[in-house]
Amino acid sequence: MGHDDQILLDELKSGNQSAYELVFKKYYKMLVAKAYFILEDEMEAEDLVQNLFVTIWQKSHFLSVKTTIKAYLFGAVHNQCMMYIRDKKVSDRRLNAYTDTLAVEEEQQEAEPDYAGQLDLIFNDLPVQRQRVFKLVYMDNKKYKEAAEEMGLSVNSIKTHLKLAVKALRHKLIKVK
């Protein structure tokens, strides 16, 4: 252990804050360079080293240092970088799984036929009078007599138009499935 590092370590263990500041000033740039070499991201490297120093101070990790401060700090930075990379891989896998799930759901939605659109097309293929009778009786809940009066037709004509409309819709809808 270097003489200066041993003195700094003893000062840290005694709670000397100025020793902590000296360690920070002495090793910060080298530790950021080490982290940058591993992470290849300058901002992440700086954040990681800053967080490491904060944690070391808050939790008094320097009390358990058995090697040189330099070896301890470089080992800690290396470990923090490895944990960051591991966590990032897990996060990336989760994100990829989520986006894959969204893509599958989107494909399923695109693959589902547009029944409402097809029903509109089929309905619009009916003659106008049959469309109107169907709407009055089934959608507007009018009685046969009310629909007949509104359209100026007999009740039997309304029944015939309804029967033919339902038959045509059934026939065309079966083909859609």
C-alpha cells in the first residue's frame, strides 16, 4: 500500500471529510476513464462514478477496505459497470419482449377481418326499399304496421321485404366467414 494512500485511508476511517475530498479529486478522472472504457458512454460513466463516491461516503464502505484505496475504487467501478451492463441487458430484453408483444397484437388486429365494414357493404348491396324496411323494423324498433304507414306500403309488403333482406344478408354473411 502506498504511504499516501494509507494515510488517506486512515483519515477516512477516522471520519475526516477533507480526506474524502482528496480521494475524490485524486481518483475521479481516472475512475471515469475506466468506466467510460467499459460503458462507452461518457454521461453514464460520470454518473456511475459520482454515485459510487456518494454511496461509499454515505455507507462508510471505506471502513472495510483491506487493499489500497486505488485498488478498492477501481474494483468498485468495474463491479458497478458490470452491474449496469447486466441491468441494461435485462431492461433491453424486457423492452424487446414488450415491443414484440405489441407487434404481435398489432398483426392480429390487422389480420382480423373488418366485419363491420363488410356488413355495411353487404347491407348497401340490398335494394333501397329493403334497406329502409330493415332499418325501420330492426334498428328503429318500429312495428310492421308503423313501418308500412311510414313507407306507404302494405304490412304484407313490409314482411316480404324483411324476409328477402334477412335471407340476402344471411346468404352473403355466410360467405364472409
